[in-house]
Amino acid sequence: MSALSFRRLRWLIPLSALPVIALLAYGFRVDPRAIPSPLVDRPAPGFTLPRLDTGEPLSLADLDGRVVVVNFWASWCYPACYEEAPVLEDGWRRWKERGVAFVGINMQDTDERAREFMHRFSFTFPNLADRDGRTVIDYGVYGVPETFFIDREGRVARKIVGGVTAEALEETLRALTRG
Amino acid sequence: MRSLAASLLAVMVLAAPAPALAFAAEPAPARPGSAASPAPTEAEARRVREISAQLRCVVCQALSVADSPSTTAQQMRALVLEQVRAGKSDEEILAYFVSRYGDWVLLAPPPRGFNLLAWGLPFVGIGIGVVAVVLAARRWVRNGRAARASSAASGAPSAEADGTAPLPAREEPGARPRSAARDRLAEELARLRP
């Protein structure tokens, strides 16, 4: 290649920045926390776990035919779990007569601290202890809090990463209980 | 300009092998996993290590499940051990984790679709780099020869002769008038030389 033709091609050099700019433009637009769950629209993994209050086992299968809100939480998850706890208890009280079940699953915690947390927020819906993390991994949970909405057919309809707001809870449950 | 292109190349090559963004979650208090099952044999432990080294620790920054001390990783290793004992193949165990967390959980993205970019770009980058280096080297050799030829023709003190090479002769002879500053520098350097 002669020097002349090299110079003629020089205008191409800035073009090499294009892929980098494209990659950055893509990277800064996507929310790194919005990792899609492969479980959405698939059957919810079953579980049988002991209740923290009574020690009795509760299965997802026991709640068959109902819309189920499954919330993963921990007492060390501050502030997000502390912010959403009243929203969940309030939602449970308003929706329990309308065919919606709420289940809390406590993870990577001590039973004692978990019970303190339940007492602090006057939880009346069942909360279970996942001591070996099997259900946590079955649901592909990254961190707490995460909330799964299971429809009447037992499929995962929606997953919310981070604290649940009253608006998101209302909107999702209204959509799932319609019809 | 050339250094700009070179640094862009470097950025592309460095960025390519990191296709997924790291993700941080809440730290977990360390706690030993469930110790209900008997200790793994050496062969079992090796397989657990091999499989969990391919899995991304979901609560860490750029750590595998094999390397992370977090509770989540411990529980994942316990689950891998359980599936190893149940006679599952490596592929089946990895597929279980993918079905829960998506391809994201694999440290090496499967080479298909968009992911091929991550596998191919480093080699494309290296290829472009090699071509650029060859072209640049040929140019330097040619310019060096031209400079020697011109200094020999003009009878000026030869830079190459005493091996000090004070000035790189970038321009081809007669292509452009040499700048006054460069001429003066050359003169002064020549004066310093015995």
C-alpha cells in the first residue's frame, strides 16, 4: 500500500469510534437492574417451607387457584424491605377476601431476627423460612427484596426487583384478578 | 490521529471480553450452608468446583460461585453438590441454573446470536492491530530509506552515520518544504557535534 492511498483512507479512522459509541449508547440506556427473569410466563416453582410463626409447613400447592404474591425478604435488607413491609401487610388486608394469597419468604437470616421483623410490622400473612436457600435459587432471586406475582393458573406473571410500591401492587393485582 | 486510532483499538479489545455488566446486590451475613449432608468426596468436590466455576455469583461483582464466600454462593454450591449426587450431568446442572437466572448466570456467554460478538471481536481487534502494525512498519522503513537517500544526496552530516538519529524524517524528500524551526534545530544540533 502506497503512502498516498493510506492518506486517502485516513478519513476512515474516526469511523472506528462508531462501534464504541454504539456500545456505550446501548449500555447507558438499559437499566442494569432490569435483568429479565426467565421464569416470567412459566410455571412457578413449587415449594414447601416451614412457617416462621407456627413451624407448620406451607406449600405453594395449598394455594392452588388463587393469585399468589410471593415476597422474598430479610431483616438485614434495610431500607427497601422496611419500606415495603407496610405496603405488603396493607395489601394483604385489602386483597385477602378477593382470592389473593400473600406469602413472605425469609432468606439468609436468623429465625429470631425474622420474627422480630414480622412483629415490628404486625405481619398477619404467612411468612416462611428458606434456610438452605433452595427456593431462593429456584426463583432465581438475586437480592432482597424481590416479589413474584403468580396467576390463578400457577404461572409467574410478573417479577418486581426492589421494594414494591402500593401503586404497583394494586395495578398488578387488579390485572390478575380481572375476569 | 494514529494514537487516537490505537487507543480506540485498545478500548475495543479490552471491552469485548466483558459482555455482561456486573450487578451488585445487598451484602449477606456469612453463615455456613446447611450441613445436613455428609462431606463430599474428593471427586464430588472436584466436580462441584468445576461446575460452580462456570456460574456467576449472583450477589457479587465479577466472581464465580466457586470463588465467592457469600451465603448465596455457598447455598448454590450445596445445590450443585446435591445434583451431582443425584447423578445429573454438568450440562443438566448448568441448564437448571440457566432456567432460573437466564444465560446471565453463565460466566462465559454461550457462543450464539449477539454473544458471538463477544467471542469474535477480540480476534477482529487483534487482526486489525496486526495489519496496522505491518502497514506502519513498512511506512517507517520506506521513510527511513528516503531520508538516508536525501541526506546522502545533499551531503549534509548523516544522522545515521554516527547512530544518534536526532530527527525523524517524516516527510518524503521534496514533498513539503521543511519548517524553519526544524532547520534551525538541525543546524544547532550539528554544531554541537564534534
